[in-house]
Amino acid sequence: MYKYILILIILVSFYSLSLSSTTLSLKYGFQYDNNVFNLSDSDINRFEDGFAYNYVESSDDLVNDIQIGISNTYRFDQLRLSPFIKTTYSTKFNNNDKNSLSFLIGSYNKWNNLRFNISYGYYPQNYLRKYTDTDGTSDYEKFEYKKNLYRFTTSYRFNNLIYPHFYLKYEQYHHNKYFTEYDAPALTSGFGWKFITKYLNIDLFYYYRTYNVESDNDNIQYLIENEKDASYESNIYEIKLKSKKYYSILADYRIYSGFKLENRYFQSDKPLILDPYHSTRTDVISTINIGSDLWVAKNLNFNLDFKYRFRNVSSDYENVIKSKEYEKFQISTSIEWSFDMFN
């Protein structure tokens, strides 16, 4: 119950900022995920044969997302500030342990041709799956974490072909008491370029990401330095294609697609026998998506999206490849309604 009270307090507080130009948005999404725990093929076979993963209710699942957002816009000469807050509650039909709640607050800002956006996100519970703990009991425990996110983006539009972007994101991961050796700050920086043509918008991005595990606990830090180290560095490449908005009598629409490639290099320098799941390991994570937006009214739009993701792993330890490679696809649809509350 506390989380719903917290949502209400935040929304009411934000609402009090303005009684003249508040926009409320309500969004409902429905998704099918064929591999909600990101299990490898061998793990799925073991689960279906009843040999492992008794905590998994089903390897696939249906997902409901409910999002509430409030925003305002303030104008000061050529400066425009648009503060916002969003909260999203996600529920799984079968695997309720993977239900999640998140908050995002920030502001979209514009001054002449310069755009600069800032936001903070709080994700109090993220449950991945169960693993053997490292507290000495070797029990099978939930691997879950909470996260703080800070993000800044900026871009400047010189003209349609000169539209550079800069991206900076800082995250803090805090795991539960069984897996604190994975606590880490993560820093992602990137730059990109947007091309705007008559029929198509093209976004090209490169990101560099570091995830460095660290601990204030001497025993945990000893474990990281001498037995296993989950730190990694990533090179990430992304391209997004979006058509112009087409207008028709019945509805307006556009289509989009994207491809994202991440090369993740684990930094463990421990011998393979001590750190088999990180030493010599490299992941290649690819994501492909395609979708469309459909506006049946000015403030009412539908979205249909298909996403396919797969992770390829290379390592001198064959069991890593067997257990960590996976593929999944997600099909989702959503409806969003926004309106001015006091006009």
C-alpha cells in the first residue's frame, strides 16, 4: 500500500506547481514476452523437463504496464521549460515476483535551437532470477537490485543536416544482501547525429559504458579483488529510423525501426578457475525493433512494437556460453491519452 501512497504524494506535489497548464497523460501497455527470465536454450529445456528453476512459473509471460504522467510548460522569452513526472507500474501475469515500480522526474528544456534535458529515475525493485549466494550458505536466493539514474542530454540544431547530440547517464546499482559484490556505479557517455530529410529521420549514436563493481565492506572488496570481478566496459552502436508523420482522414501514422549492438568486455583478470563466469568473457548483445504509431485523435495514440534481442557469448569456459546465451522477442501494444486538465 505504501507505494501507492507515495505515487499519490508525488503526483499531488507536482500538480501543485501549476493550476493553469497541467497536462495529464495516461498510458496502458500490454506485452507478450517469450523469455521473461532471459534463460538460455539449455536452461529452458531443463525447466520444461522439471529439472531446474522451480521458482519460474512460466518461461514466457504477459505483461501489463500502467503509466501516469504529469507535465507543465513554462515560457520565459525564448526559454521553454517543461518539467514532468512519470510513474510506471508493471505486472506479470504468471511471475509476480518480477512486478516492478519506477519513477522518473525531470525537465525537457529548449532555448532557441538548443535543447537540454535532465532527469532522475528511481527503480526500487528489479528482480532478474535466482543464483547461488556468496554469504557462505550457498543457498539459492533472489538476485535483485534497486537503481538510481541521473541523465543529461543536449542537442543543437544548426540545420537539417547538422544536428549533433550529446548523452550522459550515471547509474547506481545496489543489490540485496546476498549479492553485494555486484554493487556498482555505471557511467554511459555518448554522442550522435540526427539527419532530418523530407521523408525520414535518421539517428546515429555511439555510447561508451563502464560498470565498475566496488564495496565499502572489506570482505566483499576482497572477494571482488581476489575471486571474481563483474566489472565490464562496453562499446554500443545504435541507429534509429523514423518516417515522417503521414496524415489521412481516418488517422495519422508513422513507422520506425532501430538496431542496437553492444560489445561488452568483462574486466576480470582472475584465473579462469577462480572466476569462470567473468574471466575471458565477451558478450555481444543485439537488439532489433520495428513499430508504428497511430493517432486516431489529437491526444489519443496507439503504438505497436516488435523487439527481438539475442546475446552471444565467447569464453574459455564453455558452461558460460551454454548458460548465458539467450534470445527473446517481445510484442507489445499500448494506448496513450493526454489532455490539459484546466483548459
